[in-house]
Amino acid sequence: MIRILSCVALAWFGFVSSLLSQSFTKITGGAVVTNGGASRSVNWVDYDNDGFLDLFVSNGLRAGQDNFLYHNDGLPDFSFTRITGAPIVSDRGKSDGSSWGDYDNDGDADVFVVNWYNDNNMFFENNGDGTFARITTGVFVNDGGLSETCSWGDYDNDGFLDLYVSNSGDVNQTGPRPNFLYRNNGDKTFAKITSGAMVTDLFYSRGINWVDYDDDGDLDMFVANEENQTNNLYQNQLHETGSATFNKITAGALVTDRASSWSGSWGDVDNDGDQDLIVANWGNQNNALYINHGAGNFEKIVNEAVVAEPGNFACSGWGDVDNDGDLDLFLTTAYGATASRNHLYKNLLMETSIVIFEKITEGSLVNDTGHSYGFSWGDYDNDGDLDIFVAKTLNEAENNAFYRNDGNGNHWLKVYCFGEKSNRSGIGAKVRVKAAIAGKAVWQMRVIEGQNGYCSQNLQAHFGLGDAATIDSIKIEWPSGQVDVLSHVPVDTSLTIRESKITEVQEGRSHAQPDEFELAQNYPNPFNPSTTIRYTLAAPQAVQLTIHDTLGRQVALLVDKHQAAGSHTVIFAAPPELSAGIYLYTIKAGLFRETRKLALLK
């Protein structure tokens, strides 16, 4: 049995718990916190691929309301511009949850938005130029329902994102509705799945999560249900039988406990390599924490701070807010008779080697009152720590809330996954990172998700690394079954990892803009099997970085896109078929050209 103790119990042992080692500053200016709405979903997404997280917020007034899309303008001050007039923000829907993912594998994120009050759900395809087209044909945009949220996930591992939609119901009238599952045909059309418990069960469903809870390489489905019903776990049989059908799990506390559940969030709380679960419950109920012991075995934790207080909890989410190497927990509260406070719990695993949660009681993040709904962690200013945006849902007079993490000097890593055989968004990919933190070898895991809790999403994985001097290993387990490994990666970097390809890394930028263009010598040099190439851009430019042999034949294209000013890094992982020898790497950025030599050893 895992050792999990509450901070109250630890006082008996003479343990004095530490305070959260950094603070948050509430952002009070700008459109993102002055546009009121009955806001629901919060999604951090780089929709225009410029290296900065943009922000999408859905709104759900019964009379209809436009959703919000804010473009992150990046350097020098990371301000946001509200997008207006476009179809994606002028639909007047009664929106709830949303999920971003590259459904057509064209390199940009598209978005599905669900509606309540029997309105049809909505889908917006990214045109690749910063604009969106609303898709109005097809089964998945013509199913009227009482939809709560949605999530992309490739449940049949064919390389295309499928879609699951949760529906609740009108308790006083029609009763619960079945949830929807749409299989991506790979040609921009979808087939609605109509058989199986996953689409015929009748529950008042809220949050949904695609999750490989049994670590067998396929995506299972967890559904949080309200109205004091049991929650649902459907096990994917793709690994067992070769067919992507689902068995409903009916034994164990995880699926027999009754509560008014809104949100489920999966994360490796104890750094043991599998995903644990927090369930956020509403109706003045306590939350539930289930620790995964592998092989589908979960232990319900009853003596821990995160499950000790009743409340009207709406959204949950794990994130390493202090970059110390373990996952902390944030919970929003909603729909109480009066305005209430949100909750933040610090995980003391790195300090104590035991999973212990300490409730944080200081700061505006946990003392501001309101009617919160969805939220999402995201590093909007590229400084390596997690900031947080909270949707406020009472009415248009209640502004949303935005808090900047002030940081604490700990190191970090951020990872985007770009699938080749797998879906382009990398949804379902497991990212495992090993580093020496406080003198101990620590493995951490994050999973790229189409929904991180209830009405929450960020496609970028974030790791806190504490005092680590370097990253020993990064291991990517792709939905396709491909496994990629990188070694000896610098800390404080943001990577875009391409499946079975070259690995591009965008370094965390300072707020200062470099004065000149520069291409640095790679290191190590000579190298085997990987080497790091750094360059700086004095202004935003279309960048092309290539590697050629001495005869001028291109052997690798590392970068081919528009990039922001600042410092950038690329890790070139030489493919096995590349022969030892001298190669040339060349950067082209506007009028700037430079070439250097590198040497591959075998």
C-alpha cells in the first residue's frame, strides 16, 4: 500500500510543512480579464504555430454568447489581442466544453465546441493562416444534445483523431442523454458509433478523459457523472483483441462510488510511471483520490488533504506549479449559493519521498472569490513556469481571472509532440523524463491529452526539474507504438519532438531581444548520436535550418517555419542510416545566411 499521509498527521511526527516556494501575480489589465462572460472552457493552444500559447474561452449564456479567442502577441510584453468578427468567435452559441486537435493531420490545431440547450455542436477547421472555417456538414455537427464537454483521442491507433462527447440531461424533463463517439475516417468525415455501453449508457455525464489507465498502449475512457451516480470506466480492447471495442469496468471503488462528479484529472502523482486519478465532486461533497498500482488496481485514499473538505468543485487539474519535480493540484469551485474560493494543494513528494498534500492558503489565487468553472495551466510568457487562467461563470458582469506565476529559479522542460505515424497533435503520447533532482534520480511522466480535466486543455507537456543540471533522458512512447529516446538534453528548454524524426527544440526565451542574428557551433562536436545547435534571431523571420553532406545533398531539414525573435535550439538526432563523416549545417533567415561544420562519429 502506498504511503500517503496528510499534513495534519505529519505534525505528530514533528514535521513542519513548507510554504509554496513562489507566488502568483493577478493580471488586472487587458482584454482577457475585462471581457465578462458566462465562461466555461479554457484552452491554451498555439493555433497559429508562432511559438506562443494563445487562449480560447467558451461562453454559455442561455440566450447565446460569442466565445473568446485571444492571440498572444509575444515579445516584448506577451499581451493579448482579442480576435473579433471571425466565425469562431461570432456563433452566439450556448457553449460549454471544447477540445483542440489536428483532426486532418495538416499541422495546425482545429477545435470542436459543444453546446447545451439542445443546440447542435460546432466544429471549426483551422485554415493554417490564423483563420478558421466553420464546418456545418457531417454527423458530428448535426447531433443536437445537452453536451457538456468533448475530447479528441485516437482510440483505434490509426493515426487520426476520433472524438468523444459527453451529454448530461435535464433532470426535471427529459432525463439523461447517451454520450457520442465519432470515429475519424481519415478523409475529413466521421462515422457515429451507435453500439456498446460507451454510447448507450444513460448517465448525467460531465468530464471525460481518454486515458491509458492500464498502460497497454491504447486509450481507455473515463467519464465523470453527476447526480450521485457512479462514474464510468471503459477499457479499450484494441491491445487484447486487435479490435477497438470497449468493455465496461464494473468492479472497484473507482466505478462503484456514488457522487455528483464533474471532473476527473489523471496524472502520475507519485512518480511511479502510471496515471493516478483525482475526481472533483459538486454538491458539498468531498473529492476522491485513486492511486494506480498497475494492472487496473486502484487504491482509494481517504486520509489526505485533497479529499478532506466538502465543496462545490467543478474543474480539477495537475501541474507542477513550483517546478520541483512533482504534480500539484488546483481545483475550482462553482455554483454555490455564494461566491467561493478555489483550492491549491502542494505535493510534498520531493521534500518527503511520500505523497503528501499541503493546502495553500495565502495569495490571491486561493483567496479571490467568485463562481469559477474551467481553468487551465499554461506558460503564456515562455519563462518556464505554469501560469493559470480561470473561467468565471456567473454572468457577463463577472470577469475571468488570470494569474502569472512569479517563478522561483527551479529548472524546467516543456514538450510538444508532433506525430508522423501517430496523430499530428501527439494526443495519447506519453512523455517520460529522467533527471537528478536534489541528488536523486527522478522519473516523471506526462501525457498529451485532448481534455485535461473538465473544460480544460493544454497540448504542451510541462516538467519541473528542481535543481537538475541536465536532463538525463527523454522517452516518448507514441500511440503508434514507436518509442523515441533523447539523451543529455539541456534544462530550461522547450522542445517540439517529431516522431521518428529530427527533434526541434525551441529554447525558453528571455524578455530581452537579441541584437543580431547568429549561428553557434554545435556541441558536442564530434557527436554520436545527437548534438545541439543554437541560433538567435534579432527579428521574427522565416527560418530554414538544413544539414547537407559535403557533396551538397540534403540529409535533414531541421526547421522550416516562421519563428519569433529570440534564442532557439535544435537537437539533431542522427538517423541510424547516416554514415560517419563531416556534414554542413546552414541557416537561412531573411538575408542572414551562415554555414558551419559538424562531425558524426560511429
